Amino acid sequence: MSDAFPSVAFQSYIAIGAILFGVFGFLYSVYAMYSSITTPDHPARAPICNTLTNLCRVMAALIALNALLAIYSLYIMSPVGAHNMLLSGGFVISVLAMAGISLWMAFFAME
């Protein structure tokens, strides 16, 4: 493995994570739109909601996997120095927050 590969992998995981989180947000908003049309007279959700729930759960799992791989590639690069450690810590916190929020929304907020 060359020394440049972890850097390329890290950058790729950042881009992929942004795309996955954006797609998750879009799917969740479509799910919310279809869920909001239920009424007391018609309490059943649209059939597409089941499919969207499953898609959001898959997307959340992919976001979590992507976050772990991004953190691991960052670990391999071994940032040295206080500034680099501070930047790395901020990245790790934000990636784990994105993964946690998407997992919570997909598995607990969607009925």
C-alpha cells in the first residue's frame, strides 16, 4: 500500500458520506411527506412508506460504515501535532454525529 492511498481514501469517504447523507435526507423528506397525508379517517400510510423506511435504514447503515472507514483512514494517516489532532477530532465528531443522527432517524423516528 502506498503512502498516498489513505489520503485518497479519506477524501473519497468524505465525498461519499456527503452524497449518502444528502440522499438519506431526500428519502426521509419524501417519507415525511407521504406520512403527513394520513388522517383520522384514513390512518394507513401510503404503501411507498414501507419501501422508503427500508431504503432509509440501508442508507443509514451505509453512512455508519462510511464513517467508520473514514475514521480508520484518518487513523492510518496518523495526524501529528496539536492543530492536526484538533482538526481530526472535529472531523470525527461531525462524522459520528451524522451517522448517529441518520441511524436514530431511520431506526427509531420512522414508525
